[in-house]
Amino acid sequence: MKFPSPESSQFKSTQWSVILRVAESGDEAAAEALDQMCRTYWYPLYAYVRRRGLTPDDALDVTQGFFAQLLASSGIRDVHPEKGRFRAFLLASIKNYLRNHWRQQQTQRRGGGTRTISIQDEEFEKRYQGRLAIEDDPERQFERDWVEELLNRVLSGLRHDYQVAGREELYRVLYPFLTADEKRLPLASLAEQLGLSLSATKMSIHRIRKEYAERVRHEVAATLDNPDDVEGELSKMISLVRR
């Protein structure tokens, strides 16, 4: 099964390059990519705003207003990749947006002719409520949510490629070997279920783990302005998910 290589166009754009393309040229394809990027990072920011004391409705309005501002060309004109990690940029930006929100003593209304994102509101609040006991610090939980979104995005892309290749069942069976899932079958039972030899089963596990690791590295690299920072960022991610 052949997946997109790190050198393919799928991996060439970073979060920074997408933003800069929108800021400099208003490129429609880049604008759509930015819209999708905002959807990806919606929940970590929504949860951060909720943890700062806003009600569910106000948090939705603030998060929507923040992304509406980011999606507007005026909101990204002064963005530069030398700001470093995209995660840190978004966190600093939402902090600033919240300060302005509180200073104005009013909630940003959704709509109003600005470009917005259609989001299933209840889904995020339910998810937020389920995590209240995990972490008290808003910034630390934002980082944990960020990592989870990134890993889920990688897993979703990997699952899609296995589906396209007609190997969805193989992905389903091997999925526990990509996570901390304790419901892994013994190798002998797994080989029997897949109709493979023990050595072929081990090779399948090795391949999907390798592909997953490579995709995580590329996804992380896309959030950085300096590729040399990937190892440090990966170490940070590991420390976050292990807490």
C-alpha cells in the first residue's frame, strides 16, 4: 500500500505558509485551507475560553469572533512565521482577543456579515464538560487539547488512506497498536484473525507504526517555522499526554 510521501504536495504547506498566502494574495485555495485549519483548532481554543470563566454561549461567540477576525485579511496581515510555534501564536492571540473582549464589556456576536465557521455547538460543550476534572490550568489544558487534536487528525488521515486502499479492516485491527489502548489482541490471535503469518503480522504492525510516526512528525513540523525544533516539540507533546 502506497501512501503520500513526505515530499508530496500534501506535506509541503505549513500553517504559517497558508496564513502568509492568504495575507499576501488572498488566494482562495489558501483561504479554504485556513478555514479548515480553524475548524481543526476550534475545540482547544473554545475549551481555553470556557476555562477562563465564560459561559458556553459567550465562549462560542468569542471563539467564533476570534476565528472570524483571523479569517479576515486584516486579521492576518501582520502575522509572521518567526513568531515560532503556531500553537503558541494561537494561544497568545486568543489571550489578546479575550483582553479586548473584557475591555469592551460585550460579547462578540456571531454573523454580522463576517466570514464564520459552521460548528456543532453541543459537541464541544459536551466534550468540555467531560474533561473538567482532568486539568485546572487553562493554558496547560489548551496544550493537551492541541496535542489530542493533532494526533486525531493524523489518525483520521491514516484511516482514510487505508480505506481507499481497501484495507479498512486491517487498520481497525491494528489501531490499538497506535494508541495506549489496552485491548490489543495477542499476536498469535491477531495473526489468525488477519489470516497472516506471525512474521507478516509483526511487519504490518511495524509498517503502520512507522507511517503513523512519520505523519506525526510532518504534522508537527507544519506548526513550526524552524524544522530543527521538531524533536523538541515532540518531546513536549509526549510530556503533555503522559501527565
